[in-house]
Amino acid sequence: MGDVFISHSARGDAFAMAVLEKIEEGLRGRTHTPLVDQSGIEPGDEWRPQLVDWLARCDAAVVLLNQAALDSTWVRREVNILMWRRALGAPLLVVPVLLDGLTTTAVKRAGLEELRPIQFARTAQGTEPDAKSLADQVLGRFARLPQEATGTDPMSDWLQRLALFLSEAQRQPRVLTEAARALNAEREFLTHVTAQHGGCLFLAHQFLLAPPERMEKALDVLAPSLQDQTIRRLVGALNATWVDEEAARGALPAPGRQPQEMTLLLNAFSNSTAEQYIRRATCNATHGFETRTIGSLPMGEDRVGERIRTWEDAVWKEFFDADSEEERMFPNDLDTRTHYLVIDERRPPDAEFAAAVNLLHQAFSWLIVLVTTGTAPPDDDVRNAFKNAVLLEPLLTAEAEKTAALRSRRLRQLPDRLAGMC
């Protein structure tokens, strides 16, 4: 028995609605609980708190893909959250369903390429679309669901930690309600206070996608009811949530795969911004991910050689505490962690820089290199010079980076401000 989120844009599409209703009926008959918003989302609406809660805690998901879904920014964001959870190791079953005679090529063009490696449910070529047979394909995938798809991955761990921090304010229920109001989730929060998974966890789920200004406002409401240490931990857990979740997920390797010569390009100025992207992507994971930052500005004529020697030494020293050649050996558990090296050269990368990164990857193919590129991303020639470059999009603006830096400082000062010290 499990909770199954159904992502769709079926309103006004009779066939899509028929498939949706038969899947709902079949899931209930198999003692699963379908989580589906029949009302749809109006253009301009912000994330609905109930949907965020469902996305964060569902055990499986069905994604109905008609043309309206491919055109929907809502469906795109829902798919992003589901695939983010999978990339972090959640045992989350996702079943995409092709409607309207759509092909996987259309799915790729719509920006949902991450679904293509998953087996689609679809109508066989040359046969008439039939809602029941298509629903039966989907339901056949639900014979065995993981007992629990939460609690075993960094995102679930992060949400549980947030809920624990928030529970300290339960002595003053009004404070939690005001925090929910700041997150535009008051009505839904009040209905979840006595629910099985608890009001604090529901509130924690809202921070997964809360706009940064709402997150800061909610923290201001909560802080007076929390101990200083809890405030600092909560601030640390939430500080990177300003980073766009789709851009952050681009920093993760594909689900179930080790990274291979992966280079991330981020149009940011500060290495601290790069580190926040990694924290956002990994949900502040306390294990399984390691990040180190180095800088290098070659001064001699052998610019590629100087870079690669500096970087290789840094990898051995920073990740493996190996100062000498004799100490350079990999630990037995190397493949249980993902390693990020942030290179902050304080100027846009060029073809020589790309050549040095490619040489670094010859020595450490599992290393994910994140490069800050300044205001603009590198041009196509430079980007193509990397073997496996991922441009983190949506692109960052200089104003957003500056705003985030100032917000981060305010949040760090929150305990001192409450004590009247600043």
C-alpha cells in the first residue's frame, strides 16, 4: 500500500481524463492512495501547499503526458521534484504515460528528457487509443511498491531534520500557524496538524519550494520560539533554498550512475554561490557528498600544465589527505561518495582551461568539477571544449546572487539580532 502522486494536465481533455479516472480507480482497488488535484492549476497560480506535500512524501508517481502537460510549467516542476528525489537515491517509482500519440522525441523537445530512460506506458503503434488498456499498463507496474519511499535519501533526511527543528516551537502552536501563513500554507497546515505525518513535517515540506522572501519571513516568525542553536541549524539548513531547484538538480549525476568526466558551468562570481548550489542539490547532505573549493591563476607560459599540476595536488590533499606521492591511494569506499571540486579562477574559462579540466578528468573521471564563469556563460566553442559539460539553467543573474549573499548574512545574524547584539 502506498501513496501515488498523479501529475497531469487533463482538464478539458476527455481521453486524458478517462485514463486518469481509470488509474485512480485501479489504484484504490489495489489499496494504494492516489494523490491527484482534479481542479488543475490556473496560469499565474503559485505552488499549492498540498501539492508540495504530496510531491515530498509520495511513494510513487504517474505522469500523464498529453500536449497540455508538455506545455505546462507546473508539470515540468512536478517532474523536476520527482526526478530530484530519484537522483538523490529515493526508491521512487515513476511511470510516464504517453497520450495523444506523442513520442519520446516530443518529450525531449518539451524539456522533460530526464523521463526518456524510464519505460513509458503507451498505446501500441497502429492500434486505437483505449483508456482501459493504457491504464492497465500503468497499474501493472504497481503490483509491488516499496514499503516506503521516504526516509532513505538526503531529501527525506533534510525534511525530517527541518520538522525536528520546527517541533521545538510546538509549545506555541500559534507560532507554527503564523509561519504557515508566511509560507501561504495556513489553511492546509491547520488540516494537517492532527494528520498521521504531522503538522511540522507538512510545514517542513513547504520549505522545499518556498520563495526565498517567504522562507526568510517564516524564519523571522519562528526564531523567537527557538533556542539559539536550533536557529543556527535551521538557518544552515535553509540558507541555500533560494537556488532554483531545476538548476540545482542539474548538479547531480543521473540516478544510479557514477559521474563520468562531469563538468558543471555556473554563471556566478562567488565560490560560496557555487557551494550553495551543491548544498541545494544535495539537500545539505551530511554524508555521501564531499565538496572542496580551490582557486588557481596560472602565471607561467605552460598554463595548462600549471593548472593540472595544481589541481591534481589539490584533489589528493583536499579529498584524501595525501601530501606525498607515497600517500596517494584511493580509499575502499570511494564509490560510495560523490566528490565536487569548485574551481574559482575569477575569470571566464577559455579553451586552455577546458583542456586542463579534461586532463584532470583523465586522472579522476568520477570527480564533478564546478566552474564559476562570471556574469555570462561561456560561448559555444569553450563549452564544447569540455568533454561532458552541463550548463546550470535557468541562468543566474548578478542581482539574484547579490541578493542571496545579503540574505545569507541577515540569516546568520538572526540569533544576535534577537539578543539585541546587532
